[in-house]
Amino acid sequence: MTNTLFPDSPGAQNVQPQPLARLARDTTPDNPWPISLLSRKYHDAVAKWPGTWIEGQISEINTRRAGSAYLTVRDNTEDISLSVTGFGRFAQMAREFRQGDRVVLHGRPDVWMKQTRLSFMGDDIRRVGKGDLMAQIEELRKRLKGEGLFDADSKVPLPQFPKRIGLVCAPQARAEGDVITNARLRWPTIEFTVVHAHVQGPSCPPDVIAAIQRLDADPTVDVIIVARGGGSFEDLMGFSDEGVVRATAACVTPIVSAIGHEDDWTLIDLAADLRASTPTDAAKRVVPDVNEQLQIVDEARRRMRDRIRARVDNEMRLIEGYANRPSLTQPLTMLERPQRFVDDARQRLDIGMRRIVDDASLTVEKLHASLTALSPQSTLDRGYAVIQNADGHVVTDADDVRTGDEIAVTLRHGLIHATAR
């Protein structure tokens, strides 16, 4: 603060402000430096530093705004990062790089005076080769894919109406609230079994593996969600651990990965039965929407009512059709056709029988006439006689009869016994 009185206070016209200290060691509680002055001195001091080449791995990169690029470059061995900003040619060059690339870049230190923040102004960037971590992950991905851990036919379908969700997340994480809140908004009766685990750093893989195995062994858990909010490439490395991937692939209970944001990816996404772009998206995809389900039920009930009504109406029309038929209104009409059939049959039978009798009578008459014409009686009726000897044989020759033989003469009427002379 400065020793300056307010303009309206007594003696303000006679007091002059003290000059600021030239050096930092000369400052006092009564004569401090303004922050702007300290920021300026930082800037001036850093501006004297020489430009330098540095090497590292891109953990974050943003080149969305034309003409500017913002990078976070991580040391290859230590957990130390540096913010790099560049414009113009550097920004255009940076567009060719992606998260995980290993690079060397040239620039100068700089202090952004508005926030007194040290950064590195890049003017050249070159690729050293694919980032070590990315290369390791890619090699692991190929190996696990060759073992079939990512095959589509090994995926387990999610239950349509789960009762309990197993959730793996960090303690007091925003992802936990996002999943639980959104899931219960869609399906209020859903229950949760939450297992907290480290989601970053060396403890992440063993914690996540233990949590997955614990929830998989719980028979009340219908589906498992492994959730984490967004982060840098290094922050999400634990979910590309081989042990985590194998535990996910071996999980019998359907498992959903919800790691980071939509653009983030880890190997657990490939092994999980379903990948959600965010924890919120996981909650929406795991449980149905109660309002949609109620609409489905209402629509199903409406279709059932319509079909039942249509069936009843159809049956009523059939009954009305039967009731209006002449066979029911005038039952005797049902006998008219059969009666006509019987009458016609009786008439045809009578005519047929008469024809048969007439034909038979004519035949009998013809046979009678034939028999009559051929009958010996007819010969006798014309005056002829039949002579038989004593043995009953018919005499056809007079020489066969001697004098004194007994003969019988058959006439038209009667029989005469005589003796031949």
C-alpha cells in the first residue's frame, strides 16, 4: 500500500506518495509493489531467457480455434507437464499432431501478465515418433484382440429391466451422482450397489479389478457400470491396463464402460459389453425410461382393446347373420328341398318299377307264346294223338306194333287203352 491520504481528508494537499522501491529487497509493508509491477518484472526477466528445444509427449491438444494452438506436453519419464501456446505457423503445424504423440518443439518461456502465469510460446514442433504410451497400448490392443477378448459374439446383452446396478467409481465423484440421478429419473425403482475405487494412478488397476470381481460375484447385481469423468490421456491410462481389460472381458454380468468424454477412449471400452460416451449416457442406456414404458403399455392396452372390440363386433355380425337366415326365421323351409328330393325320387322309383314290370310282363308273354307253340298239347289240340307201347315209349312206326300189343292213345282230352289187331 502507499502512504497516500484520501483527497477529502485533512492535510491531503501537503502529503506526497512515496516512490516505489527499485528492487524487490527494498520493499516494505508500508511500501509494497503492486501486483502489476511484479508481473511486469517477471515478464521482463523471463523474456531474457534464451529459446530452447524440449522433448515430451502430448497429453492434451486443442487446435479448434484457427490460428492458435494450446498443448500440454508431459515429460517422458517424470510426472511433470508444461503448457505450450503457439500461434500462426506453429498452430498450423500443431494441427498434424494428436494426443499421445511424442514430439520435440522449440520456443521461448513467457509470462502471461494477466494471471502471472508461466507458459512456453512455441514456434516449431516436430514428431519424434509415436508416443511410448500410445505404442504400448496399441501393441496390447492387438495382442488382446488376437486372443478374442474384443469379439462381438462374446458380448453379453444388457437386461431390459434391471433391478440393481453395480457402480464402480471414485469416492465423491461427480460421475457417481450423474449415474444415480439420471438412472432414477428414468427408472425410479432402480437400486445401486456402489463400490468406490481409485480411478487414476498406480492404485487404479487393482482397485477397479477388485471392484468388478466383487460386483460380478453379487447375484443381486444385474448390470455393472464402470464410470469416470473426463481427464487427460495419462489420467485414463489405468483403464487400459491389461488386468482391467481381462477382468472386464471375464465378467459374467453385463458390464458397461463410461470412461471420460465421447472423444476419450481406453481398452476397457473394447472389452466391455457396451461403451457409453459419458457416465450420464451410461445411466440412460442401462435403464429404460419409465415414461416411454408407460406409453408402450398404454399403446399395447389400446391395441388389445381394439382387437377385442373388433373380434366381438365380428362375432356379433355373424350371430346377426345367422339369426336373420330363413332357416331360423322359417324353420320349415329347411325341409322343402329335402321333401322335393324325396318326392322326385319316389316318382322316379314308381316310373322305373312300372317300366320294369311292363318289360317283364312282355317277356313272360313272349315266352308263354313260344312255349305254347312248342308244347305237344298244341299238337293234340289240332286232332293229333300220341301212341305209346306198354313200356311207355312213343310209337313212331307202325311196324313197331304187332297184333295183340297193348297200346295207349293220348288224345286232346283223355287217354284210350287199346289192343292192336
